[in-house]
Amino acid sequence: MNRRGAICWALFGLGLAVWIAALGLQGWVSRTVLPPVLAETAREVRDRNGALLRAYPVADGIWRLDVASDQVDPTYLAMLLRYEDKRFYSHSGVDLWAMLRAGTQAVWRGEVVSGGSTLTMQVARLLENGGTGRWAGKLRQIRVALALEQRLSKAQILQLYLLHAPFGGNIEGVRAASYAWFGKAPRRLTPSQAALLVALPQSPETRRPDRAPGVALAARNRVINRMAAAEVITAEQSKTALLEPIPDEIFPFPLEAPHLADLALAERPDQRQLDLTIDGGMQRRLAGLLRETVERHGTNMSAALVLADHQSGEILASVGSPGYHNGGRRGYVDMTRAARSPGSTLKPLVYGLAFDQGMAHPETMIHDGPIDIDGYAPQNFDGRFRGDLRVRQALQLSLNTPVVSLLQDLGPARLMTAMRRSGARPVLPGGQPGLAVALGGVGVSLRDLVQIYALIAAGGQGIVLHHQQDQPPERSARILSEVAAWQLGDILRDLPPPPGAPARMLAYKTGTSYGHRDTWAIGWDGRYVIGVWLGRADGTPVPGAFGAELAAPLLFEAFGRMGVSFTPLPAAPPQTLVAATAELPLPLRRFSAAGESKGATGRIEPLQVVFPPEGAELVSSADALTLKLRGGEAPFVIMANDRPVRTGVRRRVLEVPSPGEGYSTFVVVDRNGQSDRVRVRIMPVQPLGTRG
């Protein structure tokens, strides 16, 4: 065999050997059992714009936040790849040139100068939590790195690094590190911040800025200088970055709307990320306002606030307490959901129901004087009585006896039904509602009160309040007519505002519970409704506290800190009866409470059906209608369309079954045979279009 043939056979043999070795390596890599690449990440609650409100660490206490490369500053990614693995996108998991360079430098200088590990090899080490000092460990990393490159894309490998890289203590991943060291998401980093995040994973414990600031500073500066030399950043950026201080402590992770975040996760325990309707900016400003407010009122004072868009039903801010971890104020208690006595805040709903029942009008005269109803004798808060005055004034002055007289004729059950139809869940201490409900004798949460007021602000019917962003809008039941809802707003916008606050911009109502345990203020403009509560979470009294003095200023300040302009209240609906007292229909000029049946002579007055009036058109939203009688002698028989529907009746305000839509005639006969009749038309509820 000549020399040329021998060389050919030798080259063929060498190629065959390389081919066989490559096949063996390929099989060796393909048989690699990879460690799990899916890792548990923190559960996150975000605001309406995707900003982090609150995160919950994973089971082992590690702060590891899910991250994608497009959530990270491009300068950081460029620095990372240039500093750690500049041939990342060209090698197959192992960079032979980098390993050769690292080995040569180590032999020449007698120490390790640069590493030969690629980002893929670092990912392999992080996934297996293995070391790099022994040859067996390094060989395992190489094998896993080659297998990762076979089975994952470069983007997936880079994302694994961004998720698992250690940054000191219990912080893993660049997104968690950015929140921990800079108090912000990593989407926008300064060159100095990016350089520190590149340097930390190489030795996360010895370079921690809070424990070894000198070492951390030197490591960051090395990265900055190399990046400037490689023209990843400009010389000017490098000078500025070298002057920027490094952080000296770990920032706390975001804790915005923590009570609502807890509730949202409890509602959806299997969901890793939840998006709320909360506006993060409004939430922070209003939470800060509550902290400032309670600082002026002692160590045990607490406060809560709910802000909602009453047109969309979205809750934009929910502050359950001034400090989630404040033990002295029991900050862990969510006071937006605690059932407390609402004081006078339910009075507007009583008046609105009376307007809808044709029992009263804002200009109706009503008497404020001593009353005693089966032993229940409420007093006004100042112990004084005003005599005759208009309903408008009675509500603005928040008088007790007029509203109790109205509720006696309405029936407490009607008030409770309206509250439940709004979506509220009132808590009755004794099981059966009494007249004290009008003055706060029922447990209601702040969120439920805001729900009631949101429907009043929206015209008596609107979207149910919600905080999950993907929750479809749900139309509420109607609790008041559009006219009655507007009349309430028109009355309450004329309440004098706190000193220095703008007049007639808000319709609002305050309340103070028995014993000064709870103070409230709830108000609305043309778009937003805010409710605030101040008191002590343990229910002990706050001596001398009144809603008008304590909660009302906070309410107006909250509207001022929202960061948006006031929206005007709506104009009166076309069908609204706007008239002076003397111009009202006769039955509406003066309200007479049940039992007022005798004239000045003491003789029994003639039997009369005073409500509904003859020819009235009633909107039927329930299975029963209210009748109001005057004069005559009990017991009474009630007939509807010539059929008896109630007998043996002794009350003068009562409910009878509704005969259904259309014209109906009601006849009442007393024990002496006197009778009176009215003919009315019962109209169906007209649904409004859905508001999104």
C-alpha cells in the first residue's frame, strides 16, 4: 500500500472513530435524566394595570417570582450575556474556548481568574443544587447542560436562569431580587442596578450589599468597567453608574391591599396569579391617608375605606386597616368586612323607600316630637325636638323620631328586604328586625354599606361591586326608583361640608353608632362612591367621637387624594315631581304616622285609605303592596277586586298580596261598616340597560 493510500486509510479511521465517539456522546446525552425544570413560584395578586400588589413566598419560604425575559430590562440581559456567556446563542451547552481559556489562566496565574461555565451549565447546577468543585460534579453539569440544549430552546434556558439565579438569603430569580434590592420590578433598571444583579449570583452570600457593602460595591464596579470596555454601556453611563450608591438593606415586598388579596386567594385557592380591579396608585394614596389619620387619634384607633366606581361596580381601593402588621391597632382584622352598627347611615334608604311608596316627598311636612311605640321611645342625639319640619330637613339633621315613624309605617322587614336585594348581608342580633334598625340596630359591613350607596348613586340599580378583574358585571336588583335615588342625592348634597371642603360636590351621610363605637361617612359624586369607618377594632368606645367630626373630613380628603376631578351629580329624571309643600298632592303635604286616627274633638274620623291614593300608578317589585289607613275602627277587612285578602286587621299600615299587574280596586271595611276604596294601576318594573 503506497503512502497516499495509507494516509487515506488513516484519515478514514480517524473520522470513523470521531463518528463513533460522537454517536456515543449523543446517546450518553440523550439518556440523561433531567432534574425537574418546573419550579413553584410565589402566588401573586396584581392590580388592574398588572402591577404587583402582594406576593406570597413558596412553601420553603423562598421568594421566587415568575418571570419572563420581556419583563426584564434589556440592558441587564445584555450585561448578563456579555459578562457570563457571550457565546450563549452559538454553543451547544458547553463553551470549549471558554473552558480552555479558564484552564490556561488558572495554570498561568495559579488561581481561578475566570469561569468556564456557560449559562446553561449554571442552570444545570441550579436545577440540581449541586457544587462545581469536583470533576464528577462538573462532568454532571456538562451532561445536563448538553441535554438541556437538546430539549429546550435558548429562550427557555435563559428564562430558567432568570428564575433560579441566587441573589442572597431566600431570594431567587431576578424579579424577586429587583424587588428585594431596589423595591421595584426589573423592567427598568439603571446600569448600576443591572450590574449589581449580574454580579450577585456569582457569590450571593459574600456579596450581599446589606452585609458586605464593600465586596458588593467592588463586584458591581468590575461588571460596570467590563461592560464599558465591551461597549455594552457608554462611558458616560459608566461614570454615572460608578457613582450610584448600592442598597444597604432589603426592601419589603409589596403589601398593598393585603386583606383584599387574602380574600381573593381564598376565593380562588388554585390560581397562581390574580388580577384585581384595584388601582394601585389610589390604593397607596388612600392607605397612606388612613395611616396619617389614625396617628392623630391614639395607638388603638383603626380605620377602613372602600372606594368603588358605582358605574362599573369595580372596587378601586380597599383598605382594611391602617397597618396589616400593627398589633396594637389589630391591623390584621379586615374592617371593611366586619359587621358593625351603621348608626344613621341607613336613614337615607328608609326615606328613599318612603318616597317610592308614596308616603312622603322631600318637601312633605313631618313632625319631630316624642314618640312611644310599644315601649320604644327613641330620642334625637341632642335630646331636642324640632316640631314640624320638611322631610328634607329631617334627613339633613339626621333626626331619629321622624325616620322611626316612617319605618313604623313601612315595616322593618321592607328595609331588610331592600338591603338584601342590594347584595348586602345584614346581621340581626335578635333574629327579627325592629324599628331600631333605622338607627343602627343591625350589623352591616363597610363594604355592604358602600354597596347600598353605590346603587343609590347609580339611580337605584346598578352593577354589583366586585374586585376580581375577570368577573363579569352582574346587574343588581332594583332597591329604589330612579326618582327616589335622585331625591336622596339632592337632599344629601346640601349637607354642609367639613371646614375647607367644597360645597355641593358630594352627596354624603355620616353615622355614629351607640356608645361612640363606630363612626362612618359615605359619599358619592357622579362616578365614585367612598365609604370610611373609624373606631377601634375590638369594639370599645371612642369617647366623644362623631361621624360628622371624625369621619366626614376623612371622606372629603379621600376624594381629594384620589387624583381625579370631581364628577358632577346627575340632573333630575324627567318624571321627578319638583314642587313646594303647598303644591304637592294633598296626601303628600303632611306625613301622619300610623295610629293618628282621631281629630281634635276626639271623635273617630271617617275611614280613609290614605295610601295608595286614588288613581296611583305603582311599580311592583315585590309580592306585596302596602296599604295605609286613617280613621275608622278596627278590626278591618281588606278586599282586592271583590275578594277578601285580609281579615281581622288591627294595624293601620299593613301589607296585602299584590293582585298582579294592571288595574285593581282595594276596598277596606271597618267594624262599623264604614268603607273606603281606591282604584290603582300596578306597573311592571322597567329594566335598565346593562352598564359595563
